[in-house]
Amino acid sequence: MTVTDWVFLAVAAVTLFSAYRVVVSRKIMHAALWLGLTFFGVAGIFLLLGADFLAAAQVLVYVGAVTTIIIFGIMLSTPEELRGPSSDAGSDADSPAAPTRRSFLPLLTAIGFAAVMVALVNRGEWPSPPGSVATDTPRLLGEALFTRFVIPFEVASVVLLVALVGAIALALKEESGQ
Amino acid sequence: MTLSLSVVLAVSALMFGLGVYGALTQRNAIRVLMCIELVLNSVNINLVAFSRYVGPDQALGQVFTVFVMTVAAAEAAVGLAIILMVARRKAHIDIDQINLLKW
């Protein structure tokens, strides 16, 4: 075990623990903050895998933007909206720890999937880690994006534009309807 | 660097399982969205790991990760806009009780 291995295991443990906390936190704001820590952990994993540009993009896009708009979404909702209809308000519907009628099959599905994947991964023959790794990933990414993947790249920009317009339109329709 | 690919893939699979479990059990729409982000991130780990171990001089897997990030950002923005609109109209965002496409 080299130092890199230990660092990876530590980062992976932090990531998995915070992902677990996202699922089980009783307060939704705590879950959102744990989600931010998970994104940071994934950025660390990217860094350890040699994807430095993606690690920076992960911090900018996920930690900087996605977590922020999720927190905005939480703060723009009233407590009643977050907690659900008042019919079962007494049973603390916001709490995921409260057993729902659907809690068994999802558990089976998730554990089954993870177990099957881990078993497959352990049995597989995987390529050994390459000795040298490309250090100029931004150049490689840019070349790939603007030559071989130029059409998906343009489509992705259209997707972003449509999402931008769509999000604004959804919010504006509500405003003008009142 | 001796880190084996299977360890990275196992971490990714566990995170995917957590995200799937959360997305299936949560009743709050914002929480479901957060769990879907977990799933997308675990897939990104997979893509980057294979890019690192299989074709380290091309970074093709990282290109796909860029696209996944793009779509995830768009999904989060539009999803939250929809959730906010539903919350204003129905006064809750319990996905068990949102069963209309139009009202």
C-alpha cells in the first residue's frame, strides 16, 4: 500500500459516509450540506485518478452551482411544503427514518445491486494501472471536444441553453399567472 | 501508483447503491433530486476510472464525464424549477401525492 492508496481510501471513506448521511439525515438542510461534502470527495477521487481538470470542474459545477441551487430550492420552500401534507404531519413525514411502506424492496434492490456489482468487480480481470499518466488532461480534453466530439459538444451547449430558458419560463409562468 | 481499478469501481458501486436506495425511498422531491445527483456522480467516478486505467493517453472517458456534468446541471436547474412550481400550486412536494400531469 502506497501513500496514494491510503489517501484514496480515506477520501473514498469520507465520500461514502457523507453519501450515506445524505440519504439518512433527518433534516433536509443537513442532507444538502452532506451532499456538498460528497461532491468534494468525488472531486478528490478525480484528482487521485489524474483528472485534474474534471476535479476543478466538479468543484465549480457541483459544489458551486448544484449544491447552491438545491439549498436555494430548500430555502424557497415553506416548512409545510417540505414536510408534506398536514394529514401526516404528526408522524414527522420529513424524517426518512420514519418507515415508509416502500422501504423493503428499495433496500433489497440497492443492496442487491451493490453486492452484485462488487462481486463482479472483484472477479473481473482488470488492466493493471499504467505506469505513466497524461499530465495535460485539459489539452487532451479540449482536443477531443473540438475534433472528435464537436457535435455532442454543440448539442450539450444547446441542452444548457434550453434548460436555462426552460427554468426561467417555468418560474415566470407562475409569476404571471397570479 | 498501485491503486487497483476494482477498488475504485467498488466505491462507485456502493455510492450508486446508496443513491438508488435514497431515490426510491425518499418522499420529498428535493431529496430525490439529491439522490439522483449521487447516482450521477458515482457514474462519473466509473467513467474517470476507466479512462485512467484503459486509455490514459486519450482521456476519452473524461469527455463523457463532461457531458454527464452538463446534463446533471441542466437536470438540477429544471428539476428544482418544476419542484418549486408544484410546491406553490399544491403546497407540498410529497412525490407520493403528486400524481397529475396537468391541473
